[in-house]
Amino acid sequence: MKMNPLGRTGLTVSELCLGTMTFGNQTSEAGGHAQMDRALDAGINFVDTAEMYPVNPVRKETIGKTEEILGTWNAANKARRGDYILASKHSGEGSFARDGAPITAASIPEAVEGSLKRLQTDVIDIYQFHWPNRGSYMFRQNWTYDPSGQDRAATLANMEECLEALQKEVDKGNIRYFGLSNESTWGTAQWLRLSEARNLPRVVTIQNEYSLLCRYYDTDMAELSVNEEAGLIAFSPLGAGLLTGKYQNGVIPEGSRRSLVPEMGGRITARIFDAVQAYLDIAARHGLDPVHMALAWCRTRPFMTSAIFGATTTDQLEVALGSVDVTLSQEVLDEITAAHRAHPMPY
């Protein structure tokens, strides 16, 4: 398993990160525990969760369930807690957490304490803000995104107050590092600028959506990541399962994400299945498993810290693990580039 630097922390994380958002909904507690065992045994040392998980769909009555499942695993495997880097997230406006309140200096200690209790751990290694208070162009909102109503002064004041609150959590030993999720180039740059000016927690990672089908990160965010040594933790590197090919030709497997969320968060469009087929065809021509190709391609990107894959079952986990033994040829990479140009931004 290839290991990559975790920002400027001096730590390294595995090229694959175990995503847990199905734990407590599509994946049972026993299934989640089995995935933790297998992932760590395979060399993965990075696990990502969030206080609002599980998803598909998000429901008020299940908020925190995923962290609880990880917590029971931690309690039963205390000697292994030091074997992996744990990342969780503070949800903000629009979530069920704290009745959808925004992320503030006041909400941070409450959210951290809640996550620590559910996770049954003393420390969260990377504490991430799930999305910015001001809104985001992620989640397919890029088509109509309008930042003109933002209050710059209020945004910057909130950022500074939150960094101060995060520092208090670091000082308590509750968290180690700070990360962002669903953030923009401008937003990330401001967090970095304020943290450096005040010697407050610095962004170590940015967790945004990224895959063969979703490549917004390739331009300004890529440049920021490389120059600031704040790498991408890519979520949905398999296009929410689309790149496996299991949804082609109108097929909707029972228990799959699309069986629960038919529009897949806006990913089902008139162009999506042609785009997916282009990548499936490349994999077929070169004798590659499409899952392996998609995850191995992530490894080639210069800003990549880790790719978060989610598995409903241990069988799916095994398939993802096989990607670490795959190296893509230049011919495959060139065909992927051609497919991207022919099918840009399919959702």
C-alpha cells in the first residue's frame, strides 16, 4: 500500500481511505467491524467518517450511528486505535445535527465532544468542516452557484473565531489536525492565510468530490493543493458506484445506492451513462477491472493524498483493495484524457 504525506504533519496515510458512510444503514454493525478488520490488515491506515452519517438517505433518527459503530469497534480493539488515522466531520447548516445550526466557535466543542463520545476514542486525528457556512458549489450546485450575496467580513470573522476554537480543542488533546470538505479555492486560501497569520491550526487536507466523472479539482484547487501542501482526500472516486458499471442499461441492483436515492444526488443526467461507458470501454480494452482503473488513476494525480472508497460489503472492499496492485500504462492514461475531453462534466 503506497503511503502519502499528510500535509506538513510529518505523518503518512495510505493511498486508500476506508469510507464508512454506509455503516448503520446499508452496512450492519457486524459488517462495519469486519470492514475495519480487513482494511487495517490490508495496510489501510486511514478511516473517514462524519457526525451526520450514515447517508442514503440522511435521517434525523440515524445521525451519529456510523460513529457509534466505529466506537464499538474501537472499544473492542483498543490496542489497534493507534494503527490508523481517524478523520471525522462537523456538519453545518442544512444537516440534522444541532437542528441544522451553522459551524461556529460555540458549536465546535459540543460537536467534538459528541463525536469523541460516539467514537469511544480520546482524539480525532483530522477534524473537518463538512461544508462552508456560506454555501458551496459542490453537490451539483455549480450549475447555478452565485457567491454575490456573501458577506466577506462576516465570513472571515467566523473563520477566525472557528480557528481559535479549534486551537482550544488541539490544546485539550481532543483533535490533532484540521481539514476542510466541499471547500473552494478562495475559501481554502482564506483559512490558510488566517491560520498562518495567527499561528492557528493549518489546513492539512481538503475532502472534495473527485473521480473520472467529476474533475472540478483539476485546475485552481490542484494548484493550491500542490503549492500549499494540503492534499485532496477524494470522495466518491468511483462516481458513487457509477464507474463500476452496475447501473448501465437501466439496471438498479437491490440495496444499491440508486435503489435508495434514485437520482444519486443529481448524478443521473442525460449524459452520464455514455460517459461511464467510455471509461468501461477503456477498462475492457486493456483487461482492467473498472474499479481498479478508477482508483489507480486517482493515484496518478499530483495533488492526491488519499481516495476514500465506500463498500457496502466486504466483497466490495476486496475489489477496491485490488487496485493497489494496478499501474496504468501511458496508453490507458491517454485514452482516459481523450474520454474526459469527449465527456466533460457529465453531471
